[in-house]
Amino acid sequence: TCNEMSGRHHNQLPHNLPQLQNLIKRDPPSYKDEFMQQYQHFQANLKLFEMDPSQDSKTIQDLVMFLSQVTQCYPEEMDKFPQQLQELLRKYCHVMDPDVLMSFCRSLMLMRSKGKVDPVSVLELFFYLFRVQNKLLRKTLYSFIVNDLKRLNQKHRNNSVNKTLQNYMFAMVRDSNPIAAKMSLDVMVELYKKNVWSDAKTVNIVVTACFSSTTKVMVAAIKFFLGKDEDADNQEDSSDSEDEPNPEVVKRLLLAKRVSKKTRKKEKKTEKALAHMKKQKKKKKGHQPVFSGLHLVNDPQEFAEKLFKRLEKSKEKFEVKLLLMNLISKLIGVHQLLLFNFYPFLQRYIQPHQKDVTKVLVYLAQACHSLVPPEVLLPTVRAITDNFITERNASEVMAVGLNAVREVCARCPLVMYDDLLQDLTSYKTHKERSVVMAARSLIQLFRNVNPDLLHKKDKGKPTEAMPDRPLEYGEVRPAVFIPGTELLNMNRSEQSGKPERSSGDGESDCDIDGESEDDGGDGEDGGGDGEDNGGDDEDDGSDGEDDGGDGEDDGSDGEDDGGDGKDDGGDGEDDSSIDKDGDNKKLTQNKSPKEIIDEDIQRRKNAAMQISQTRLLTPEDFEKIQVKQVAQKLETRKSRKRKAKEIEELENSDAERKEFVSLADIAFVHKKKRSTREEKIAQAEAGRKGREKYAYQKRRQNPFASTTNKEKSKKKAFTMVIHKKGLRKKKARSFKEKQVHIYASTCRRRHVDYI
């Protein structure tokens, strides 16, 4: 009976391929005869298949998958099996049944994953199969190619396979079949995103695809260089935690606030400094591209010229033309190319009624850089001012025009001249808020770039970081030191032997680094996003008053102007230091103010160069430098005379120039939408939470301090104070006297002189 059961079991193996496959994997030598029987069966069915490749044969599908599963068990017998499948696919792929075609491809994928097939031959075949009209097959091949190449380069770069396939890709992206060319390009883009093929050769293969006769291939190649879709320009994927300033710098500012004299003025200054640091970090982060393929183009000038030539002759849709404009503008901006005919070409689209005109303005700003001659850009800037910034247009149109001019001037300041700038800044008194804010942002830009072009009342109060003169055309100021390092020398000298301030000054040495600004500081840069946080700067600097005189003792702030070793409020200095200061004063009396300033600047420059060349700066050093640089941007100078040179001006002026312009920089318009009744009620309810009550508040730094006699008298019972002379006199006042006293009390609370 057992022999009969084993015989039946043995007879079932030829018809039960999964069971035979399992047994072969366990013991290959014992089942070699059964395997050879199935292999001969496959060869016989293969001859029938070649007679009619379009037939749907379930038998040959099962045999192919069975043989691919046991290939590693009989390597000598299955040596020619993969090559046989590849020849069949190349020969009959266009006429084969979809199911049979998919089974053949899956069989090759299985053998490739086991390492039994050469990767180059299989992957080249799969690229060739992109020509087949089978969407499911193309999707399967796409996923396998990407994953297989990623696996090949996981441990180390497989340069031989990569080089062979990249050479093959040159032909594939120019293939006559648009589907095969598009899928091959998609594979390269995906491999570039996964950092598998991230070299210059891959990028330059995509460059050739930008000139494809197929629109879909060309658009896909252009979007690769643009980094992301156009609709994603308005999205900010950064979280609130990423916008927070450096925690170490914040800690130093808060420490300075805690150890120094506590006043409401200093509390406001600290809050304003933290807000400024947060804004500066967000502005520096800017628009980060997904790819860096633009930097790997071999010949960007020739690439841009060919693209522009195609753009001029293009009859594609306007959306495709916008993509070409965007790519050309980014190439010009990133590599600082010279393509003078591009600006007049964009000028024809600069009309308020033009579709997507804000994008055209963004591309114009991206294509501007310091090496473009001002006379080339001037007609385009005049076209913006004539077509957008006029009273006949709506306020939104005028604001967009002012924002566009600001972005162009931020990259090429020499294009602006004084008459045009003063005409544009006159819109700061416009009745619409959107126009006012756009004009103020333009004023703020030229305060930092070239204040001499502004009207006297628009220049504002001079700050430490304000430039003395703009760079000429083609001029470059190379940095020979790390800006701000001279401050580290001052900190060391203070720690080694410099006497500290007495407690009477109300501030410690920590406040030197901690102080971030002065009350008159208006150096916040609103040019990055169309806003001007210093909205009242026009009024602050228009009267020509002394910047240092704000009614408080500037010497108590403990700030060191330029590190000249002077200590305004130090009561603990010894006689030797006083005599030394007296000798210095005698020596400086015989010199002109400009000579004194030049000597001071040269000394600071030498100190910064010495530290940069002899020291390795630590993260703590850079934090100290950052604190002082924030203070220099916010604090006003102690004199109306601006210094001829500053250490901060020796930085490269293009260091913070953004490569790309965001659509929000130009299309952002300050306009408050009309709220509904429900929105107003919700806003009012939200504003009441956590709000201080409108009542008398004890505004003391120490809430446990004792009260004054006047405050105590207010808490006494009325019968205890009814006999007081002051109260009887107060009750006897007339109505007119009560009005006068109430008015005077109101003026005192508002810090207004009572006349």
C-alpha cells in the first residue's frame, strides 16, 4: 500500500509544479530527472510559441516561472535560459500577449534579483520595452529599474554599470517613441532624486532632453531643472520650530536682560531683537530648491542661448513658454550669464492685463544680477513703472509694480537713478495701504544699498551697518577676514584685565553683547517680503534731530562703539587709565575727524584680520559675533556724521543675494479683506483672552515691593481721610476746575506736556 501511495505521489509531480519546485529547492540532485523533463517540455512549447507569438499560453507561463525559481539549483543546465528569454522579448515584444509578456519580464526580474543575470543586458532590455503599448508593464519596469539601480549602488558606486547605462540613456531620451523617451527621462529624474545618479553626466543627459521635439519630454526635462512645479512656489513647508532663532543667542540676550538694570525700555528692546533675529533667519532661508542640477550644467551660456532661441521660435502654449522663461532666468541668475536680448523679450509681456504677469515679473527679477549693465535693464524698469505704477491702475497693480522694481533693484542697484526713485517713494503717502507698504519696502531697500539716492527725510537715522557708497559696476570687495571677529579681541581684553562697570551704571558686561538695538533703530529690512516693519521710519528720521539724544543717557547702555577702548560710565578706573585717556585726547585734537575715523577703522580691520588668520573660531565665538551683528543693524550711531568706512561694509555684497525669487515677494499685497459679522465676533472673543483689564495696574518690576503713602491712602476707609485738607479742597472744586485737573492728569499719563 505504501508503494502504491508513493507511486501516485511520484506521478503527480509532473503536473504539480509548485510541489516539484519545493522539492527541488530542498534536494536538487534527487529531482534532477524531473527537472530535465520539465525543461524539455518547455523547449517543446517554446517552438509552438514561436509559430504564433500572439497566443495566450497558460502552460508556457507556468513553465517560465517554474524554471526561473529553480535556476540557481542547476546553473549549468540553465546557463542559456536567461539569454533565450531576452531574445524572445526583443523579437516578439510588440505582438506577444500581455500576460505572457508580463510573465517573461517577471521571470527575468526574479533571476536578476538572485544575481543570475547581467544587470546591463537586462536593464537595457527593459528600457527597450518602454516602447510597448502596455501601461501596466511600463509601470512595473519603471519601479524595478529604479530599485535595482539603487540596490546596485547601495554599498558603493558601481561605476561600470552606471557609465554603460548612462551612455545608453543618451540614445533613449532622443528616441523616436515619445513614451519610451518620457519614461527613460522619468527614470533618470527619480534616480537623481534618490541620489543614485547625481553626477554631472546625468544632468547633461537631461539637458539634451530639453530640446526634444516632443513637448511632454521637453516639459519634464525643464521641470527637472526648475526643481518643483510652479504651483508649489506659494507653499511654505517649514514648521514654526524651524523659524525660531538660534537658542544660544536667545539665551545670551535673556541673560543680559536678567543681570542688567530692568526697565520697560530694555524689555521692549529685547523683544524687538528676538523678532528681528527670527525675521532674518526666515529671510536667509528663503526659497530652497529641491534640486541643484542647474549648478552641474557643463556650458550654461550655450544652454541658455539655445533655450532662448527655441523660446523665440516656439509656438507652444503660453504655459510652456513660461517654463522656458523660468529656466532661462534661473540659469542667468545662478551662473550670472549675459543674455541681453532676454530682457526686451520679457518686456513685451509686462502689461497689467497679461496672463500670469506676476510670474513674468518674477522671471525678470531672477534674471538680474550685478554684472548686467544698467542701461540694458533700464528700459524694462521704465516699462514696469509706466505700465503698473500709475494712478489709473488699481492699488494692487501699483503694489505689484513697486515690488517688482524693488526685487530688480535688490539684484542690480545701479539701474535706479535719483529722480525715478524719488518719484516711486512719493507713493508712501498714497491713500491705499498696499501701495504705501510697497513704497516703504523700496525705501528700506535703498537705505541699506544706496541711501544717497533717497530724499533727505527718507534716509532715516544712520545705523552701524549702513553703507558709505554702493559698489560700482563690476566692482567686488573681497573678504580678507571674517566680519565681526574684532569683537572677540575686545572680549578677551575685558576678561584679562579691563575693569568692569560699577553697579551704578545699571548694566554689566553681558549687556554689551546682549543689547541688540536702540530706540531709534529702524534698520529692519522689509525688502525680502514686501513688508516694512519700521513703518514710521519716514517720520523718525525726517526732522534731522540728533540720533543720540532720545532723552535718556546713552552711556548707560554699556555699548562699545567700534572697540576703541573707551568706557563711558566706568567708576572703577584707576589713575593710570585716566592719564592714558587724557594723552589720547591730546593726540587726537590735532587730527581731523576723518583721519580719526580712518585710523579707528584700520585698527579694527587689522584686529579682525589677525584673529581670522591665527585662530580657529568655535561655535561660541560665532554666537557672540551674531549677537553683535544684530545690534549693529538695529542701533543708531552716536553722531549724525556717518563714518567713511565700516568693518561690516567689507563683506561681499552678494553674500545674502537669493538665487531665486519667490512669487510671494512680488505678488504679496498688503490689503485687509472685509470681515463678516461672525468673523468680527470671533476675533473680538479671541482678543479678550489673556488681555489685561482696563484698570489700575501696579507697574513694578518687583511685585512684592512696598507701596507709597499715596497708594496706601487710597485703601483707607473714607472716615479716616474725610478730615484731610486735600480732600475737603477737592470736594469744593467747581466743574471747570475738575475739567482742568482731569485733562492735566490725562496728559501726564500719556507723557504729553500740559500747556
